[in-house]
Amino acid sequence: MPDDMIHTRRQFLKGGLTLISAGATVPLFLDRTAWAISGDPNDAPLVKHRPGGANGRILVVLQLAGGNDGLNTIVPFENDLYYKARPRIGIAKKDVLRLNDQIGLNPGATGLKSLFDEGLLSVVQGVGYPNPNRSHFVATDIWSTGDPTEATHNGWIGRYFDCTCSGRERPDPKRGISITSEVPLAMQGEKFSPVSFSTPDELTWRGPGARGRGRKAFEDLNRPHGAGNSDEGAPQDEASALAYLERMAMDARASAEEIQKAAGSGKAKREGRRRRGRNALEGDLEMVRRMIRAGLETSVYYVSMGGFDTHANQLGSHNNLIKQFSDAVKAFTDGLRSDGLLDRVMLMTFSEFGRRVAENGSGGTDHGAAAPLFVIGGGVKAGVHGAHPSLETKDLDRGDLKWGTDFRSVYATVLDGWLKTDSKRILNGSFKPLPLLKA
């Protein structure tokens, strides 16, 4: 329906649903409402869920996209095979930030080293799964779904939210927020889909006629009794659907405004980046911190940092990436501590795969397999968990490190021990939890 033809709420309901369902006009939580209204308006009541962000524990998932090089992140500085395999890009022993007498952190990871020394960081070594896939897309899907067989098509976090509802209830999208331009597969369930945005400014009307009647119809729809928009005489079934859409639209707009207020404007985010030397991840995590501090009913936040596909000239670029990642996580953790929230928040990293042991001819590394990940927070049992994978040729998997810890054991630890839910139901199997959390 053309913008200048939208005059009443009834017309908005009939013609505006196309715009809403296309996701071009309003936030995701109203998009799902429009989908429900197109069928039975009673099909998607608001879900009653356990206490989340305001009173419960919070998980922050940080993706290091592209395949982070685990060997130059956690460096086996006493192993001659490491330097033999990497004569140009190996981290010099004198520069390593030592965690124990065998391994240490990349020299750019001073923030992580500080968190380790403070008892807030756990390193999980050799994380992977059987028959690893070296495709960015497939490997990311495997980590996202929690299923190496590729038979599952929704995310492990999405399934967690699915399990918080019953019957025909649909989980409140605000339970999960993703600071990404696209909704990550990990956050998508059969019933659940999160709020997703790269800047809070996206949570506004963006449809045609932003200053015309289309916007006015949307604004009127968000008021219980918009002037000049009487729907007297509407069929009862349409009136019922309209009342439901009106109520949900009000909730959606309030939710968007609540998130915008908590996260801050895009302008504030850009100014923050300039002050911090354009560390985009630090800006994203600062938004997450503000939303946590504001008490949003959000249980899981998802953030992504790219650039880790280091096929060429790796040494300088990877060191810089690790520094940005480390500095951002340290600033985030320090902020949570100052807010008195550190014990309620746990941050977990992952990357779709590690890199090959040997450097390539371009001074970089190609797609590999097993790699370390980090778990950070006040409730974390600090230390190094698991043995560093062997670098002996006979112990490698086609030139890659073999996994020693199944990534689903990490997920089971997070689900059972932190989010207090049944990991077997979500992961479709039983995986032994790791001793990563304080009693």
C-alpha cells in the first residue's frame, strides 16, 4: 500500500503488515508480532521467563571471526617444534607473557594477562570436535548449532531460549541481544530470534515516508487511542487482531526505546571509538555493559570481532588483533567491576577453527582445527584447563593440532553450571562439564 494511502490503524494492519514482515520498518520484536497476527492473534502471548538480566546471571558470547591462530595466542614458548614450524611468525620467547613455565600469552594480550593474574580468566586448551571442518561457513555453523554432524539447523543459544517457554508461548526477543548486523545462527531457535543491531539507532522507523503519513500511522498505532484513527465498525476478528497488534506494537516501541536508552546512541558509540583509538570491539562491549547496568531482562549478549583470517603477513596484524581484543575485554571487565556486576556476568570466546601449525609461504597461516578459548568473569575458576596439544608430527591431524576438549563440553559447562538449565536437552547428548566455574 503506498505511503500516502495509509490513513487508519485498520489500513495499517492490512497494508502495513507487508512492510513489517519485510523487516524494513520496525524492530525484530514487532516483526515477529506481525507474523503471529497474520494467523491467530492469540498464538504468541508474551512468555513468562525466569529472572534474566535484572536479577540473574548473564552470558556474553564473543566470536573471533575468521579463525583465530591459537598457537600465536597461547604460545608454547619452551617447545622447539613451535619455532621450527614458524621461523618467521613465531612469537619470541622473551616477548611471551608467561602463564606457567610452558605456555604464555601473545605480547599484545596485556589485558588478558592482568585478568589471569587477578583470578578472572580461564584458558581452555585444544578445543575442537571430531572430523573438523576447515570451511569458514561450515565450521561457524557447527560451532553455532553445537552439532558437528551438520544435522541441526538452529543455534545452541536459540534452543536454550526455546527451552524457557512451553506450549504455544514464544520467548521474549529481548532475552537475547546481538550486536551484529545480521542475526547469528547461534542465537536462532525454532521459536526464538533475538534483537539484533549494530548500532542502537537502527531501532527506529525506517520505512518509506519516514516523515509522512506512514510514520504517523505507526506513531498512532503505538498509542492506545490515536486521534483521528477510529476503527468503529471493524469486524470483530479484525478488531481483536488490531487490539493485539496495538498492544504488542506499544510493547515493541517501549522495548526499542528501553534498549536505545540503555545502549546509548550511535553517535555516542562513534565518539567513544574515537576516544579509544577506533577499537570497535571496545565500543560494542561498552554498549553491552551499559545495557547490563540498565537492568534489561537480557540473559545472553552476542558480540563479534572479525579479521582473524590471517593467510598472509600475519605477525603484525595478528598481534594487533589480539591487543584490540585483549584491551576491549579488560575495559569491559573493569567496567563491570566498578558497576558491582562482575560476579553476575561471564564472557566466553570462540572462533570457528584455529590455524595450521606450520606457517605458509606468505608469512601467514592457513585454516586449521583445534584452538584455545577464554572464559572470563567473577564466577570463573581461573587457570589453564587441559593440556596443550602436541606439536609432534605423528600427533597432528593433517598438519593441524588435534582437539583434546570437545567444544560441547564447554557449552555444557555454561548451560548447566552458569545458566542453570539442562544441557542434555539443548545439546541432544551428554557432555562432561569442565571445572571452569567456582563452586
